[in-house]
Amino acid sequence: MNSHTTNSKTFGKLHNWTHISCFWQLPYFHKLLLPHNIDVMHNEKNVAEAIWNTCFDIPDKTKDNAKARQDLAEICNRPSLHLVLKKNGKWHKPRAPFCIEKNDKTIILKWFQELKFPDGYAANIRRGVNLSQRKIFGLKNHDYHIFMERLLPVAFRGFLPEETWVCLAELSFFYRQLCAKELRKDTICNLEEQIVVLLCKMEKIFPPGFFNPMQHLIIHLPREARLGGPVQARWNYPYERKIQRLRKKVRNKARVEGCIVEAELVEEATNYLSLYFKPTARSIRNKIPRYDDGACTFESSCNIEIFKYPGRCTSPRGIRSLSLEEYEAAFLYILTNMLEMDGLFKKFDEKHWKSRIKPKPEQLRDLRLNGWKTSRGKHGPDFFDWFKEECMVTSSIDIALHQISYGFRQRVSSYGCYDVNGYRFRSEEYERTRFGLTTVNTGVCVCCIDENDNELEYYGVIKDIIKIKWEGNLQLEIVLFDCQWFDPTVRGTRRTENLGLVEIKCTSRLSVFEPFVMASQVKQVYYVPYACKNRSDLADWWVAYQVSPRGCVPPQDNNDDSNSPDGTNEEVLIYQEDGLEGTFVII
């Protein structure tokens, strides 16, 4: 790249730059709104590495070295951190409040050794932990990506002063919002305002030597995201993966270019020929699914929506019998989640409700199970008996509902794994018995609507995976997760909106008996416990992070008119490739 030296008279007075890029000589370059593009991957990696080395006070890598302390004495007013000359002529560097103590470092590294993530989410970071040297070796760019956005607020909380931890947690949430698959203009505008204040907070905590040009480039990232779009289309992850694939194609290192060209021609020819294959044939256009080691569950031909989600059951665990309470809870949950049952539920409630006081929504479950009180004070039939009789006397009811009304088998099949909607779920018992597993796939989250029409998230852990079958002409089967749910109220769930943290108290439990949920309804989550166990407000609390499905495009509501007053959607929907997982998402 050609460059030329600037006027030496203005150097150090108006600016400190000695060279100008040759691109500025182009006649249209000054008109570009986004003349350059900062690589968020390397920016995030360098910032995360600087925070880790400085807080762990790693020699020869920390930004809090002797030169930084000398600058601190000249620029900042922090006399407690100035270098002190000892009687033996050596300089003593006082421990900074942002440096973690020696014993706490060991606790954090042991915490890293116990970390587990879902399948395909992150690398096995605990392999590089070295307790003797108090370091983690072999961290890659994506490892720093996971550390910065997910692990930093959990690992350092309780070991740093609260104001320092809050600042680092805000920086972590900033990168998480910036690297999100979906960006909104209002969110980016807020980030542009918040990052200026956040960098000022960091300058009050860390020494001047911490801030090199890479740290100051953070302030430009929201503006570039607003002009250039989400970072997945602009950072270096896709290009590094492409270079890795090209390197694998080189068989003869003396003819690198020829090997790549020959391999590309073969790949292009096979891609073209795969267009003439049968749709069922596995090819480059019809690849084998990521999870393809079991029999696919039957996708029913009936018109009921809940039977339209095919999945894959693996690792059979035998047969178990549901208790009467479990049977009624599972049956009622399936019926209440069928849109085709809304009319029948309304008819049942109007027919058997005789009280002047309308029951609350949370009471409907018990009333339908135990029956309604009639005007004479006696209990009427429960919903199951009424539903069966109604299907027998009413000919307009769908044949599938008629078959469902007879109930399913009380003996159900139990499985250890289930793949659905791009996720792989495993039961807690199965993972406990399988030694050597380095991943955890038991966490689930489901969104519900409470009695006040507010969206409420339930977090839980899968205890068992069961498959329910109905006898009859139609092959009807559905997979349910038998879960242990945490208390969704403030006693068991804490939310910190400005930091993006959702904390779950692992000792809390849902008060009502509703263990089952349909597998197609849940999202996968993983729980990260705090490394600090000395604080009572952190000992029993886990941080819950949701996981995006692999290879799936999230549904988009085309009838949403909430984006503009005139009912037109002003935001342009585009598809982009996710830089980490290779999936396509809607922005």
C-alpha cells in the first residue's frame, strides 16, 4: 500500500499521524459513509485477552506493568497505585483492585475445569487449564468470543469490586448485543451512546497503558453496525473457515495453487451433477443431518398442529408406567395446547360453571381435573369423561380428536436423547450415567402467558424423555419432556435488564405439579454457576443463557404491523449467514 508523509510542521500539534492511506487519494473516497470496516472478531479477541491478562496479572502480558504505573503517576490521580521504591533499591507495585488474588485465581480456573456447553456451542475450554501456572493455554478467537460474551460476568463476579464487575458486565453485554443475529436501529443507537460512557468508566478503573488503539476502536463498532449491517457478514470468521477449507485441499505443497484449482473444479462438478439426483439421495445439496443416528418419529398425516413436528429419538431407556397424577397432567397439558380444543374447553366451562364468581385462569386446571360444582353442590364430571362423551355424540368433531379422547397408553417409552428443531436434548439421568460426556443438553426454557397476559419464561432441567402413543386407525404419537421446573417468580428468577443477565435459583421449585412440556415448544438453555461461593447471594444462583438452533431459520410473522403507524413494515428483512454456525437467519 502506497503512502506519503504528512507535513511535519503540523505533526504533534494538530495530529499524531505520519502517513495517509493511498485510498484517500481516490476522488470518491471522502464521500463514503463507511470507508473502512473494523474486524469485530479480532477486536473482541484482543479486548478479551487484555482483560483476562490484566485481571489475572499474567507476567509479560498484563497491561498493568511498570511502565503503565509510571504513566499512572504522571497522568492520573491514584497515589495508592504508584510504584514504591524499597530500601533494597527495587520497585514495589501495589496490587490494583482490578487484579484477582492468588487463591481466587485457582478457584476460577477450577471453575473453568467444570464448565460444560451444549453440543456444537463452544470448544472444550477446560482442556487448556493449567493450575500450576494459573493460566489457560490454547484459547482461540472463538474461545475469547465465548469468554467475553458469556463467561466474563459469571467468572469474575464476587472476586472484583462491584463497580469494576458492573463495568465489565456492561462491556460483555455490549458485545453480545452487537454480535446478535438480529439488530434493531433503536438498539444500535443506544449502544452508540452507551459505549462512550462505558469507555470513560473503564478509564477510571484501568491504567492508561490498558488503552491502545484496539480498545479505542470499540467506540466505532455501533456506527459501523448501523451503516454496514450485522457483524456476521463483516467479521473474519467466514474467511478464516474458507482458508481452512482451502488448506485441506492442498495435497502437494509444491503446487499449492494447482491443488486448490483442481479441488474447486471437482467440487463444482459434483455440485452441478447433484441437481440430477433423486431428492432422497444424500449429496452436497441434501446433506446428512447433524444428528442422524436414530429412527425418526412418525409425522402424522392428521390436521392437528402438534403432530407436525418430526423429531428423532435415540438411546432407548426402556418402558415406564405413568402414575395417575402424571397421566392426567400429561393428558391435560396436551389438550390445552391444541388450538382445535379451544371451542370444546369453552363449551365445557360454560356448561358446568354455575358459580357467580368467575374462576381465575390458574384455577381452571384443577377444576377441569376434579370436575365442576353443580348448582346442587355436587361435583360434575371431569373434562376427560365429558370430552369422550362429547366426541361420541357429536359427528362434526375431527376423527383425530375422537381417537385422542379415548386416552393414550399409560405405559410409555423412555429415551435418553431427542433431536428436534435443530437442538439435541438429553435427559439428566442419561447424562449422569454416561461418563466422559463433555457437553450438557438438559436445560430447557418455554415461554407462557400468565393470567394478566404477560409473557413469562419457565426454566427447567429435563429429567426424562417419554414418547406417548394413541391406539387407533391413525398413528398418533408425541414426545414430552418430563422436567423439573424452577420457580419463575422473583423468589427463583432474577433479571438484570441493563446487563442482560437471567439468574435462576437452583434450589427453587415450581409450586404446582406441571412437569410435562412438548418437545417442539422448548428452547435449549445452559446454566453457568457462579465461581464465587462465598457470597450468599451467589451461592445457589445460576446464570441461564439461551442457545440458537443450528441449521434453522427463525419464523417471521408477516402480519406484524407494529413497525410503523401506517401498517407497513419499514425494516427490510434480509437473510445472512451466521458467522459462527453457518446457518441463515432473518434480520
